[in-house]
Amino acid sequence: MITGKTQLLGVIGHPVEHSLSPAMHNAAIAHLGLDYVYLPLSVKPEALATAIAGLAAINFTGFNVTIPHKQAILPLLSEISPVAQAVGAVNTVWRQGDAWAGTNTDIAGFLAPLQAQNRDWCSAVAVILGYGGAARAVVAACAQLGCPIIHIIGRNWQKLQQFYASWNDADISSKLQVHAWDKLPQLIPQATLLVNTTPVGMHPHAEASPLSNAQMKLLSPEAIAYDLIYTPSPTEFLQQAEKQGAIAIDGREMLVQQGAAALQIWLKQPVPVEVMRQALHQQLQRE
């Protein structure tokens, strides 16, 4: 039952109607028997500052941030964690006295299934497809993992150069290399970790993949292929990789783990990750 004492959590974005976060978070909250509720809140870009002030006024405990606000929210926060500063994006915000503080749990979410693999990441080569906001978290995660070389591949050379120049962290930029799409045949065979951060292959275009079958055949069977897309599961990209014998990881676990990390920040206690995982699975089956 929601009462005047119920603590408020949520996610802001535009659009946000199809967010899977409420299902995960409210399942965990119910499991813990806590008086919280997690709400999806549609906030247009031009209303971001007003919305943040309004959430403070009604004493919101904290909220997630999704597209298109992850970078735009930075000037509205009084404190930003080092990891979020390095990425240049925030996805989790909480009350810090009379102001807001933010961090980025996408990195922890991305890393969780990789850290379960028995790999020597200090000699690993990461090849990342795409240069959008999701790629920023992946780059920072790969650097944190210990990968000495991080290749970014994209179709727009100007945007690739802008992506490279946007990093203020010397440790990350020293590992980063950007390449045009035609360099794929040289880079894919080197990949220990191949990551798709593009939307190619997302429902309803489930038959698509960012790579042709011929390109994917260049991938080592010892590699890990990771697709940030979580529906469909597996994507065409991951099906191609599995035919090569590679380990396939989809975006569902990243979604669960970044959500669990955020909820733990707000609740200041351990959270039931398996309950969140099951809730996500059930929600995806309904859709």
C-alpha cells in the first residue's frame, strides 16, 4: 500500500513508458518489505532543470537517469563521482543534504558478467562497435577491467574523432584508438572482447546485425561477444558469435546489475539481485 510515508524512487527519461526498471526495482522492494515505490517519469529535455527541482521539492529519495538526460543532468548536480566524471554521464542520483549527487552504475553493470569469466584482462584487446553514450560506459569499464588496448569502430570519422577528444582521463585516452568501419577485418581477429553498443539488431529489427556473417567469421572462438541489446535474446549478433564458438553475453545482465547497484545506493543495504533478474525475465516475456 502506498501512503504519505512511502519513499519515492524513479527513472527520468524521454520516452520512458517502456522502461523495464520499475518491474525490477518494485519486485526487489516488495521482496525486502520496504515502504518504497519506483516510478517511471517522463521528462522532456527542455523541462529537465524544472523536473529536478520538483523532485527535490517533493522529497524524492533518488532516481535513475536514462536517454536523453545522462549528460545534460551533470550541471544540475552538486557532486559527481569520479567514475561518472570520467564517463561524462550519470545514470543514478540520490539526495546529498539539500542537493543531488550522481554516479554511473552502468559500468558496474557491464563489468559484472565479465568479472565472472576466468580471463587475463591485462592482456585483452577490446573492440567496441559504436561511439554513442553507451560506448562511453563500455570504454571506462574496459579500462577499469585492465584492457591495455580499446578499439572504437564507427562509420562517421568526425564523430569518432570527437569521441576520442572528449576523454579527459589520461589513463583511458592512452588506451583508446578509433577506426573507420572498413578496418573491421583487421581488428576483429584481435578481439578478446567484441562489444556491440549500437542499436542494430534491437526489436523490432531482430534480423539485423552490425556485422556480416563474413566479418563475424573472423572472430576467435576464444573471444567473448557482448551485445548491450537485451531484446530479442539472443540477438542476431550473438547468434553469429555463438556459431563461431565464442561466449555470448546479452544486455539483460547489465540491466539487472546496474539496477541493483543503484538500488543498493538508495536503500543502503544489500538487494536481491536474483529477484530483480526474475522480474525482468517475466516482464520481457509479457511484452
